[in-house]
Amino acid sequence: MTAHVDLDNIRPKRATVYKRVPPDGGYGYVIVAALTLFILSTLVPHACFGLLYGSYLADRGDETSSVTTVASLYSCIYHFSGIISNPLLQIWPKRTIGLIGAAMIFSGNIGTIFITTANHLVITYGIIQGLGIGFLLPAAMTSFNDYFAQRKNFLMGVSQTITAGLTILYPTFMRFLLSQYGFRGAVAILAAINSHVIFTAVSLHPVKWHLKKVIEEETETKTVQDKDAKNETVPSSLNGEDGQLLRKRFSLSPPDNAERMRMARPSVISIGSFTVPVGARDSKKKGFWKSLDFSVLKDPTYYNLIIGVSLGLMAEYNFIAILPSYLSKREYTKEDIAMVLTAYFASDLVGRLLYTTCMALVRMPNRILFLGASIMCVLVRVAFSFSSNYWWVVGIIGSLGALRGFIHTPIVLCIADEYSDKFTSAFTLYMVICGIVAFIVGQVLNVAKYVTQSDEVVIHILTALYVVIVVCWSIELIYKRVKGIKPRSKTTNLGSSH
């Protein structure tokens, strides 16, 4: 017998609607630990590249050119691999991409143990490891973005602080390995340390495994009474097509073909006690080329943001690279230079601790923080040129070290704040653009040094890079303020379904 339903005979009830959100903790802490372990295993040792490989290459009469070539190629491959990892992260699980990168990093390290020429180092270190870093880093960063919505700033600060603290100790550790075990023994031990990137890759669980359930809203429901049918609960908030689809279940006549098609594509599904809005699913996987997502490149804000953080990064990296040479020409001893650099890196650690503390107490946009640090860098760099007095230089360089923490730490967070919903594409394309900016800045500095033969001119150019950031970002912020354009809303990226 067909059930008859009296839609007028209903009883109001309350139904709770839940939503799934990033854990902001829980397994997310494992992701933070994995990201920190990855940086400590790969990027921190790279800072000691010259110390580790310089003497070995010097014995073969090829130190300066080989170190420069390998380090530059490594940086180039690492940055430009973003153009490959971008579409791969759209179609494959992040853990798969991470494992590919980890395998390349580890195999490159193993191959480095047996190098006999600089060309071998170009292949094992510059190409294989550079490509591996370019795969694993965006996968790990994207996972970090997926797992946190509210605590990104604080936890990134913690990770960066740990990294900065161990960076200070790494040169001493490297010298110890070389003195005790020789070149190949030291490389073998570093290869064992680098193998921990495999644990980083394995830990990149899909965020959907760890989403937590929170109450979104409570809605009034209506229970339909029928003598021959069980009670059915229909949310009264479902109007229009959604409500009609659910009410079709009580219709005496079968739905027509058009209705069947609509019912086959519901806009609301129930998973356990969750109510989740969905769209029509496309069962076909996208191909490699169709997965290329360049939509962020249509946004002028993206260029201003990415070029700005890239210039800030290059201004800091190149400054600390030429600082020893600059001080040496001013008759600073090796001990004096070592003290200046120690003050710089120790202050960097203090700066990152301060950043972490600030983020735990006050919520501030990372881009504003980066802009403020850039303004301070301009002022301190100008003050640096006023005097060559030893203690003046130590104080100024220490101040720049503290500001370094406020330049480096927010870079990824600036991108996540603006493009959380497209973080994978935004970050991988940032890697590519940063590589282009690094190449251009490097060429400008080389020409300036060749023409002027002055380190001071190079330092002034690096200071000017911060001025460019301040001017361009300030113009954008003022324009948006005048036009009443609201800041981009943060949307939590729940990542892919992998």
C-alpha cells in the first residue's frame, strides 16, 4: 500500500548542523614537527655548503667556481621545480609527492658520498637534491596550511625559532664531523640525518582524516506524521530545490526524468552526523596540463606580494653573504668578523622568539608585520653606513639579525593569509617567481660590483630593495583603503581529498 503523508500534520523539532574544520592541533602538531625536521635535515645543512665541500673542491683546484656553480644550480632547480610540483599536487596526494621528493633527497645524499669530481656534485647535489627539495617543501607547506586555521602564526614561529637556534650550532657541528671523520665520513653522517625527510613525507596525512566536528548552527526541523510510514525529519531551512528533493520522497507519483536527474545530484549529503554541502562530482581525474592552476597570476595583488617577499629574502641573503668581505676590507680580523656574525645569528634567534611570543599574545596581519620590519631594515641599514666603529657595527648587525626573524618567518604566512584557498598554486608559483627574482638581483649586483668595485654600492642596492617593498606595498594598502576594498578574507583550505 502506498504511504499517504499529511504535510500539514507536523511537529517542530531541533536539529544540529555540524561542520568539519581543520584540527588546529592534534595531528597538526605532528605536521609541525615533520616540517621542522625537514628544514633541519635539508635547508639548514645547505647553509654550510661551502664549509663542507669547499676544502674538498679546493684540493682539486676548483673551489670558488665549483661551489658557486653547484649552489646556484641547487637554488635554481629548487625554485623552478615549483612549475612541476604545482600540477602534481593538484592530481596526486601530497604524501606521494613528498615521498618522491624524499627519495630524491636521500638518493642524492648517498650519491654525494662517492663523488670524485665537481661534475658529480652538480648531478647528485645540484640537480637531484634540488629537485627533491622542490617537491617535498611545497607538499609539507601545503599540509601545514591545511591543518591550521587559527594557530599558523604561533606554530610557524616556534618552528622557525627551533631552526634558528640549531642553525647557530651547525657550523661547529660540521667542523667537528670533518675533523673526526673526514670529508666522506661527514657526508655519510649528513646523509643519515637527511634520511629523516622520509618520515616527514610519510607523516603528511590527508587532512580529511583528522578534521574535527564543530556545531555550525541549530535549525528547526519538521517531523512528518504518517500511519504507514516511519517518521522522517526534514530541515525546515531547506527551501527551494533542496526541500523539494527531500519532499519528493513522500510523493505518490514517481518522479519524471528531469526530477531523477536533479535527485541524482543532491546539493546536501549526510555523512554520519555531518551535514556537508557538495556539488556535482566529476569522476574523471584531471590530466597533468589541465591541473596547472595559474589563476593567482590574474591578481595584481599576488605579484606585489610575491615580488615583495622575494626582494626581502634576496636583500637579506645577499647582505649576509657579502658582509664578511665588506668587513675584511675595513681591516676587521677574523675574530672580529666571527663576533659580528655571532651577534647577527644570536639576535636572529631572539627575534624569532619575540615573533613567536607576539603571535601568541596579539593577532596581527603578517603582511603588516613584514612591511614594518622592512621599514626598520631601511633605517638600520642607513645607520650602518654612518660609522665603522667595532661596537657600532656589532650593535647594528645585531639589530638586523633581530629583524631577520620578522622577515623570514612571515613569508609563508603572508601567502597563506592572502591565498589560503589556493595555497598550493600560490606557494609553488612563488618558488618560481622567487627564482627569477634571485637571478635578476644576482645579475644586477654582479654588474654593480664589476662597474664600481665597491661593496658599499652593493649594500646600498640591497637597501634599495627594501625601499621598493615599502613603496609598492604602501601604495597598495593606501589604494585599497581609499577605495574601501576590504582585506581578503581568510578561507580555510581543507586541501584535496587525498
